Amino acid sequence: MIELKNVSKSFLTETVISKFNLSIGTGETVVLIGPSGCGKSTLLKLMLGLVTPDSGVIKCFGEELDGINIHHIRKRIGFVIQHGGLFPNFNALDNIVLMANQAKWSDQDIKRRLDELTEFTSFEHRHLKQYPSQLSGGQRQRVALMRALMLDPEILLLDEPMGALDPMIRYDLQVDLRKIFRELGKTTVMVTHDLTEAAYFSEIIILMRDGRIVQQGSIAEMISSPAEPFVSQFIQAQRELSID
């Protein structure tokens, strides 16, 4: 579904992604983790074609991303940006159906899909007329998720979807998101800075540093067979980690 071959990206004189190789199969959930500035968010933008690589090849659905097919491919990918990225002058409903309106869906199709998503994400209809400033953090993230899922994309990209939430709201949303990932079976790539959260969502964890993959696998593998000292240092820094 997603393939990166020798992908590199620099901004001015800073190399953010360096000769990066990754292949993600259909239905896999992959979590990118690593310290701030390691290139996690840039990778998602590269996969979506929001950022162009300096070198290397990026493929989605077997097609190399280019200026001709990028708009078509983006319609098959849902993207949840950091903090949700909701339009503050749109209410929840208008944020959710934005892409369906752009795609000129009928009112009937929009209503059918909206009903599916609100039930799936446990979002109450009475909140649809509220604006982002009137919603809780968890509600805003659910709206952002529904917007990303509106067109029923085959790939879902999430950039730290729970990074700014308080612990209780974050816990509830984690439970709901894992259920959604498993029931939908979509190819999912999620960025987080929390190793416990990464382990909760997927066995396929990619630990990054300085724009490269340090180790790929499960937390148990990283603990028992660290690829380099940085892996152990990163794990030890996550004091709340539990692999039960």
C-alpha cells in the first residue's frame, strides 16, 4: 500500500529524512515513534504528497506519487493532523462533511455516511451543530477522525492524534481508536512520542532517530535485542512503559 525507496528530504541545510526505506502492507497498522525532530511528521507529509522528496521514490497503491496523480491518490487517504486541525468557523458537521461536499456527494449519501461515522466513533448527534471551541478535546479529535474517514479511504495517516489530551480523555480515545483500527482493517500509519501508546496500537513499531530507522519490530524485541544503545536509552526514558 505504501512504499518508500531511498527517500531523502532536507530543509535548507538540515537533513530531516535520510535514504529511508519502508514498505507497509494492506491492513497493517504501523506506529512511528522517536524523539522530537526525528522526521516522523515529515514522513507522513511525504506519504501524502504534501512534501516532495529530494531523492528516492514514494509509491501509494503501487503508483509513484507525482504531480499528475497526487490529487486522485489523496482522495484515497485520510489524514488526521496534530491537534485535529478543525476549521474554527465551521461547526462539527461542516468539518466532517467537507470532503464529501467537495466530491459532490448527494445529501442522502452524506447522511448515510455521517450516521455510520457518528455511531462508529460514539459521537452524539447533538454535538454536530457545535463549533470546535465548544467541544472537548476528545470530541474534537473524534470530529477530525470522522472527517478523515468520510470518503472511506483505504489508508489512514494520523499525526499524534492524542498528543494534547489530558490522561483520562486520552485513555478513552485510545480504547476507541484501537477498536476502530481493528474493525476497519485499513492500512494505518500513526505518529506518537509515547512508546506505551505505540505498543497498545501495534506490534509494528518503527523507532526513528535523525531521519532514519533505528529499529523496527515489537517492544519486546526492542527490549530483548536493542539494535544500538539509543534503543535502550529511549525505552528507559519511558518510565511508564508496561508490556503486560
